[in-house]
Amino acid sequence: MSRITFIERVFPLSFSLLLFVSLPLSANETLIAAGEQQALVCKACHQMEPNGVAAIGPPLWGLAERHIASFKGFNYSDALKQQQGQWDAAKLDAFLASPSDFAPGTKMVFPGVKDPGTRAAIIAWLATKNPTPPDWITESAGEPVKSPGEGILAPGKNMALVASACSACHSLYLVTQQGLSKERWDELLTWMVDEQGMDELDLDDREAILVYLSTYYGM
């Protein structure tokens, strides 16, 4: 009798779990997953962990719970300090589209994310980086999310990795205007790390980036 009771209790739970894991991702979960990939461009300069510290930029954990330009210990530009209120989806959308237009005079050299679907995905993912995630869904949330570099860089293996690494500091069009050997690309990456504040790349990522750049934008 006890065996029957055990099965009667466990089977519905097991079936429910199986059903849960077999269900497709919801639209919002899909958007967040896309945003995590697109946010590689953010991770080049910002830490995302709850105990994150200021690096090239301030940490982004808890962004929804603090005012603009308010992380203690980070030297914000006067242009960003003049912005009022807390971050929300609309302000983040405008900032990500063009930091220099949102806050003229900002120190942030990031050229911006022009694709509205990509911005919507990044913002949805950033919402999850808060103790209490806000409902950061923009009007562009239903638009297709382009792969990083799509429409600008040559399609190929590791295009998204190159796009994320390079677009953190400058337009991807600058990449397409070059024609360098693998050795010269390597020297340029070293210069960017040593002189321009770029984070040191993982060795495997660096090699993958160099192979892509020398293949599609080589001499």
C-alpha cells in the first residue's frame, strides 16, 4: 500500500518536471538568452557580479536600484553626472543607442548599438542582473536580434566574438577598413591592451580573433 502511495505522489511531480524541461523557452527567456550573447560587448569594460568592482567602467549589477552615475568610487564624467533619476528601460535604450548623444561629453567611447532589437535583448538581460529584476521590456523587444557584426563584418567562424571584442571601443566599420597580416593584427591588439585600456583577451579567444581578422581582413 505504501508503495502505491509513493508512486501516486512521485509520478505527478516527475511528470511535471519532465514537462517543464521539455517546454520551449518563453519569448522573454529567448530575448534574455540573446541579450547575454550580445552583452559580451558590455563585459569588455564592466563587471556583472554582485560583488563587482569598478574597472574600465562601473559594475552593472544592481543598475536598476541606483541613480545614474552614482556607483561610489568610480570617476564619472560631468556629462553623465548631470543626468537625472534612476536607470530604466527607456534611458538605457537611449544610452546604448548612442552614449555621446545621451550625455554629450561622456568619457565612454563606446559607439553604441544601432540595432533596436539587439538593444532590447541587452536591456532584458541587464534586468536579470539585479536583486529584484525590473520589467525592462522596450518597444523593440519583438524585433529580430541580429548576430553581433551581422551586416558589417564578413560572415565566418568567430564573427560574433570579433564583433563583441572590437565594438566595445570603436565602430566595426573601422575593422573592415584594415588589411593587416596576422602578425600586424597581433601587434595592434597588444597596443590596444597596453595603450588604450582594452582588457587582456583569453589566449584561445585572441587566437580565434587573429585567425578571423587575418582571414577576412588580411593583406
